[in-house]
Amino acid sequence: MQFKSMEMTRDEGPVFDELYSLISTISGAKYAETRYHCRIINEVIFSNGEIELIRNVSNSGCGIRVLVDGCWGFTSTSNISKDALKNALYEAMSIAKLLSGNKKKKVAGLAEVNQMAKGHLEARVNGNLKNIDIEQKIKITKDAEQAARNYSEKIKSASCIYREILDHKIIVNTDGAEVQLSDSKPEFNVTTIAAEGTETATISEGIGITGGWDDLFAKNDPLDYAISASEKAVKLLKANHVPGESTTIILDPGMVGMIAHEAIGHMVEADFVLSGSLVNDKIGQRIASDLVTLVDSGGSKTFPKGAGTIAVDDEGVRAENVIIIENGYLESFLHNRESAFIFDTKPAGNARAYEYDDDPLIRMRNTFLEPKRDTVDDMLKETKHGYLLKGARNGQADANGEFMFAFQEAYLIEKGEIKELMKGASVSGRAFDVLKSVDMVGKDFAYDMGTGYCGKIQPMKVDGGGPHIRCFATVGGLQ
């Protein structure tokens, strides 16, 4: 279990007491929720031998949301005194009533939840970030940037970022949620640019998780990321560009996570489905190979350290696994309570708000393909011609499932063997066509999107990954 549960009493703190008191006195609303959120962000950036940024930002306050006559009213306040909270509640009620008199399309209802979250849930960590002094965080960032820059004279630019998000929330609502949450999400990333003549190559290496200091560097030392980034960037300078062709490809976990999140995950968020997403009528239909099982998880017991891990969402619903695709068949969408009511299903903890003054939206958490039984060596041996693609960078996907993602490295495969490193470019295709073409799925697993943020209206910490997979798509295009 990634979160340890502790009993929470109403005298645990004045904030909880104020929220509980406020919710207890509400009348005239079908539903109301209060969400206190304190977020601390610590960040250190070194770039090209100089310290670029050291910052400590703290932001706290309470968001209040009510459902009155089929309309939502939302307001927030950084003042959490009793009078300020009452005023904010009154304002939220007023907004909802104004909307109800003018809005034709109203909220039909909220899905029932068997048991709203209660108690005090705190992320299990190895190495509490609060116990690591800022000098140590500065040192590892400075040393990694310097190691990356000094790797070779061909490294013309290097930067290193250490960032941590420390969250504390209290959620109380009229349906029974009384929960306090604490977690931490550290991340570390090194980016290097190598150049020789007219050729340049950019590589980023890093990690982001839900956990502590020791969890962050459990697999690799900070300097390992720096050396790896510079080594790859230098090697890519002499690499040939990938020619454009449709062919067999083997994707690493980062590329798998990118497709899972961008090309499929957004398409199955219920607000997009209700707006006419391509999958709105495909529940129960085959949309992928029978080797493909796609899951969105608040924190799987098997794969616990994803950057998108949460115990409870911002509606007070406990985070559970959502099987989006099972053995190739579309099984479920991602919901908040409002959309779950429309689809007559149960919410599983996908309503998330970035900070206290944001409305909860339907969002992914950790989205991944489940591993199977193949090895990367097996995939290589079975490939007469193709490419092994590594290092997801960025890209885009549209409402029809068309995607194009950049990658950092490509390895040419001929007759079952890796022949040469080639410059990364892009991989593209239709998500469902690519998933239907999956004929081998690895038994390995990794998350590899933890240093990024999802940008759906509000930024949000998410993660994605899976095993290596073999499929068919189009590669090509210059960096």
C-alpha cells in the first residue's frame, strides 16, 4: 500500500474543524464540498554553470463547490477564517442560483459512492523531503549540471532541474467525505545539447515519482542521469536520420506511456466522450490487439511509484484502478461523479484539481499498458526490419486518434539484430490501428512520464508507461 492510514479525529486541527462545521450547517444545496489545499513547491535550476533559480512557493486556501437546482457554484478563498469561509459558501450558493435561472443544460445527478474517504492518508516515503536541507538539493543539481557539461567539449549547453511538490489537503463534503491527505512528488531532470558543425542533438534524462528523496534516487544516482544524457547526445551527432517509412517498431516504456496518455487516455475522459469523442459508442467493441490491456490507476500495488499516484480524488472518492481496455476490448471511460451518473457507472477517483482555486476536472493519474510475457530480445529476434524507438519527447494527438510523437533515439533493426543508432524524429499513426497491430508485449515495466505535466486546462502531475511493445506505425521526419 502506498498510503498509510491513520485515524483522524475532529480535533485534529482547526482547519478540519472549520470545514466540518461549515458543511454541517449547509442548507439549500443538493450537494456541497469544501477542499482545503496547501501546496509547497521547492525548485532549483542550474544552467550552463550558473544558478538560474532557487524558489520556495507556498499557496494555500479553500475551494467550495455546491450543487443547487442542477447547477454548480464554485468559489475559493485564501482566508480560512470562519467568517471568510461562510462568505465564500454564500457566494458559491449565489453563483449556482444565478446559473440555475439561466442555464438550460443542468446536472442530472451525482453517482452514488459506496463509502466516501475518511481518515488521514499519508504517502509512504523513504527519505522525507522536509528532512533534506536545501543545500543538499542545490548540490546535487549543481553537480549533475556540471557533470553533464564537462562530459565532452561537444556539449554546448546543459541544465538541471530539481523540483518537489508537497501537498496537504482536507476534503469534507455533504456525502460523508472526511479525509486528510498528504503526499510528495519530487522530480529530477537533466537536459544536454551537443553540437558539432551543423549537427545538434538534444537529450533529456530524468525521473519523477510520488515518494521521498531515497525513492527518487533508488535506481540511479543523480550523476547517472547527467552522464547518460550527455553520452547519448554526443553519440547522436554522428547518427544518420531515420528515413520515412511505415514499418515494424519496438517502443520503449516512455513511448508506450505517451501513446497511452495522449492518444488514448484523453479520448476516454468522459467529458470529451460527451463532447463527441471517437470512442463514445465503442464500449464493448474491439479496438486493440488482444494483447493490450490499458489501465488508469491512482496507485497500483504492483507499480506504486508513479508521479500521478493519489489516494483520494478531489471529490472525496477513493482512487481505484480503471480498466480502459481489457484484452483488446474497450471497457470503461474515466469519470467524475457527474459523468458517472450519466453513464450509470461508479466513479473511481478521476476528479482532480491542480490547486485550491481550481474546479475538479476529469483527469488521468498513472496510465499504462499491463505487461505480458515477451522479452526485448524476443522482439528483436522476430523483427526482420524495423526500429527500436526510445525516449519520448513531446507530440500531439487529435480527437480522431491521429497522433505524432517525437522520440530521442532510434536503433535500426535488420534480421533480428540492432545495426546502428539513428537520430530520433517522429512516430505517427492512428491510435487504434497501432494498438491493433501489437503482436508482442514485454514482461518488463517502467513509468517514464513523471517529469512532465498534463496540460488539460490546468497543469497536472500524471505518469504513463508499460512494457516494451512491438507494433506497426510510420516513422520519419527530421528533428
